[in-house]
Amino acid sequence: MTIKHYLLILLIMALFGSAFVFGKLVLNTNVPPLLFGSLRMLVVVICLLPFFNFKIPKENLKSLFIFSFSMGAGVTGFTYLSLQESNIVSPVIIGSQLAIPFAIILSNFFLNEKFSFNKWFFVITSFLGILFIGFDPELINNIFALVLTALMAFFYAIANVASRDTNKLNIVTTNFFMASIGFVSLIILSLFFEGNTLFILKNIKLDMWFFIIYSGLIVSIGAHMSLFYLYKFYPVGKVLPFYALFPVFGLIQTFVIF
């Protein structure tokens, strides 16, 4: 990996960490998680719409749909559901690290990527280190949040593996499909299970709109698109282990803000 790509992935991890912190701030103002997720995806749709060519790709359509649903609906939805359920941010940040072993296992089965003992050792020790750094006695009272986070991590692993099969597609196309499917899925679920959508939208504070736009524009478009851009050059096993770094950034920002 080049120095330029190393610096890029460090920036990506810092942005990933901030998404959890700012997400918790928005949810603390009684914005429902599924509605929040749908708004984040809507920001992505609006920003990418001028660059989308309105052509449905014929290649890798199945993988594109798997990636879009897993990332747009699965990851986004369960991220905010787990943040709402948790009293603190650290269980969600720690639990999200399960995406690494999930992705390694899935890529071994579906992409035939082989992983050495050294990589497994790095993944396990980094997870234990993050658990040690971010451990909080409140983790015991947030078991259900950890379950939701594990589901988010599983969908994230699926999305990362599927993205390897769509790496020849235009990055705007893949992310526009992802955001569109995510928005439609989450807004329908929000209307059915959360309700009062128009009332809540009218009462979202201006600073919370900033965090929502930040989550869509900076994290989903900037960070996630940059990560999937790296998959054009490197296999899952080369990129995803760096995912272990984002909790460090996230925990530092959590301690500062909360």
C-alpha cells in the first residue's frame, strides 16, 4: 500500500469514528434511528444525483443489490438502532469490530482469499486491545445494543465482500444505488414502526441537521466511497484490518464530547 493510501485510510477511520459520536448526539434529541438513517441516505442520493447517468449496470447486478441493501439498509439501520439502545457509545464502537472477522470468514468462502496466522493474530489482539481501552462497566447493561451492533457488523462484512465484486463499476453508480435502496427501505420501516414522521421532521433542530448532513456527505460519501475506492487496488484482507483503528479515533472523540 502506498503512503498516499495509508494516509487516506487513516483519515477514513477518523471519520468513521466521528459518525458514531455525532449519531449519538442526534439520537439524544429524540430523532428516531430509522428516520435518521433514511435522512442520511437521502443526503447521499441528493449529492450524487447530478453525477448519476441513470443507467442500470448489467454486470454484477446481484452483487450490487447485495452491497446496496447490506450497506444502505442493514449497516445504517442497525448502527442507529444500536446507538439508541445503548446508554453509552463505547459498546457500539467495540462491537462494530466484529466486522473484521466476519469479513475475513466471508471473503475466504466467497472470494477465496486466504489469510495467514499473522493476520488472524493481528485481528484478535487488536480487538482485545480495543476492548481493554474502551471497556466500561456499563457494557453489561447494554447486551441488546451489542447484539444489534453485531448485526450491523455482519451486514458491513457482507457489504465489503460484495463490493469486491462490484469494483469495476463506477463508484458513483454503486453508492447511488446503495443510498437509494437504503433510503427507500429505511423510510418505509420508519413510517410503519416509528410514526409521526412529519412532526419529527418539523422539530429537528438546525444543529442536528448539520450532523445529519455531515453523516451523509462526509462519512457516507467521503469516507465510505474512499474505502470502496481502495478495494479497486487491494483485497479485503489488506484493507479491512485497518478498520481496527477507527475505534481509537471514536473513543477519543467520545471521551472529549461526552
